Amino acid sequence: MLFTWLMLAGLILLFAPQNITNRFQFAFARTFRWPLSIGRSISLSARSQQPPDDVVARREYNQLRNYADNLEQTLIQERKRSKKLYGLYNKYIWDGAEFVLAEVIRASTDGPSFELIIDRGQNNGLAKDQFVLGDDAVVGTVSDVWLHQARVKLITDASSNLAVQIGRFKAVMKGAGAGLAKIELAKHRVRTGDNVYAVKKPAFLDSPIIVGTVINCQSNQEHPLLWDITVKPACDIEALEGVAVIVMNRQK
Amino acid sequence: MRWFRFAVLVLVAAVLQAGLLENFDFKPDLLLILLVFFGVYCRTSDAIITSFTIGFAADLIGPAMGPQIISFGLFGSLLAYLHRVIVIRKMPYQALTIFITGLLTGVLAHLLNLLKERVPASGVWGGLFGISLCSAVIGPFLFLPSLWWMRIRTHRPSRY
């Protein structure tokens, strides 16, 4: 019984908010600050008698540690990029295609326009109308290019027109906002769950790549023989942090 | 059980641990040594209370409140129940008990710290092994002054 109550008290301490439990530690440190400081100064003076070759100044130590931490983070980032590129090159066997990895600087996914600003531009071989992949699916095309940045028009943007195919049937998909795209007045009925692919486009895309899936297909109200198809992107665009731009036949 | 003397002993150990021994890499855990000491020399109910109290003191000087009180309380209580069956009086056995208890409490406290997202950057397992080993080497020798301070008389088996 005693054990149970004490264990319960321990669990309460464990799961209590940190700002409350910290008060115990601060109270202890305040109460015993004099003996604690004496003990620390004694131990520090004992340690400082070590050979000077093994010791660096605190500032230098902090600088070196920060440098090492930054280097470690850079290494992690580079490993991620390398892994991503390795995966891309092994998935799509296209002659002359290159993938330029880019980070998303700014994303507009809930306003009038749906677009991304990425940190790669003309300097990296980017050009207008190139296809942009996110999570191995087409998320948009390059609409504007500057020297070091580019704008990507997402497939959900109202002004986006992308040639797509569902099975053997081809159509033009437009952005519908709210994270969706649509194909209006389609001649063929498709099933919910069918994949939608971007059709190949010479000099830009050598083979079809998935864009999204059909989530709704209903007959048009004005033209009952034609169909309105709603498409959900295959990639969670809002969660995108990086993209890959397909650069075909890049001039070295 | 002399509770006032116990409180003074635990406070002194906590202050020494957080002050004097703080800056050393290879150091004993005085509170761990006390945990095993009271587990070995006290009655079961007293040992349970001392385990949680020492755990609380370890939390006061640790990275977060909670992990040590649970790990010390749990393994201190287990040690107290084990003491009902096995009497640990010889110094090598006491050292081994300190070493094993140190590893177990350290691992559990580390896992609970993970739960609270208060994790030391690196070298946790190496540090844990070093502290347990150092405590095991020094601990049995600290039992003697602790026995004197707590006025605990060890039972000597009669010749007859």
C-alpha cells in the first residue's frame, strides 16, 4: 500500500507540468546555493590543475561545439538530399534528365493563388514550364524563374492547365483551389480512385508521372452527357518542405 | 529508524553530488550508495520510504522531476523485499548490488527522461556504466560511516 501511494506520487511528479515541478529544483538550489557554489568552485579548481594542453577556453570550446553541431546538421541535410536523388535516379530512367532539389522558401496554399517559391533558379538550370515533383508526384510547373529563385504554380492553382491522362482518356486538368483540381466536361466517365497522370511532354517530361487520384466523378448539370471530375493531388502539398525540378537535356 | 539523521545524510549527499562532484567525469553516485545502504540495512517499510525520498532528492539535482523518484523507488523497494530473503553483508556482494542497482535505476531513469524529452546529448550509457562502477567501488566503504551516523547496529551471528 505504502509503495503504491509513493509510486503514485512519483508518477504525478513525472507527468506534472515542467514549470510547476521546476519550482522544487529552484527552491533546493536557492536554499543550498552557498554550499553548492563552494563545492563547485573546489571541484573546478581541482580540475583546472590538469595539463594545459588538454584544456581550451570556454569560448573556444563553445565555438568549436557550435561548429561541430552545425556541421552535423549539414551532414544530415546532405545525406537526405543524396538519398532523395539516389531514389529519383533509380526510379525514373530517362536519358538526359536531371533532378534539381530545392527547398520551399514560401508556400501559398490557402489564398487566391496556389504557388511555391523555391530556392533554385536560372543558375541551377531551371526554366519556365519545367515539371516539379513532390513526394514523387507532379505538384506543379515552374511559372517564373529568377537568378536564384523560382515560382512554382501548383496544380491546384486556378490558372493551372495541365495535360493529364486517366487510363487511355486524355484531358486538361485545372486547379480548383482548396487543395483540389478538376477536369470539366470530360467525355468519359471514370471511377473514384483512378490515378491521374501528367502526360509526357517533349523536352519536359519523358514518361507519365502521377498527379493525383479521382475522388469524385459526377455528370455536368448543364451538359448531362459530360462529366466533371474532381482530383486530389497525390502529394500533401501543404506539408512539402522540398521539391525536385525535372531538368531535361541540361546544357553544361 | 532515525529520520532526522536520515534527512541530514540525504541532504548532505545531494549537496555534495550537485556541488563537489558535479564537475568530475568519473564520480560515484552518493544517493545510489545510500539507496542500497538503506535497502540492505533497514526494515522493508523503512527501506521503501527511504528509496522514494532518496529518489526525490536525486530528482532535485537532476534534469527533471519524476524519473529518479520512480526508478529509485521501484528498485529500492525491490531490493528491500530481496533483503527479506538474502542478507547482503559482505563487501563484494554489496559492491555488486550497488553496480546492478545503479545500472537498473539509470536505465529506467533514462527511459523516463526520454518520455519527458529531457535527454542528455550523448554518452549516456558510458556515463551510466562509469558512475555505477565507481559507486560500486567506493560504496561499501561509505557504508561504515553511514552505519555509525545512523546508529545502526549490525547483527553478528553468535558462535553458539
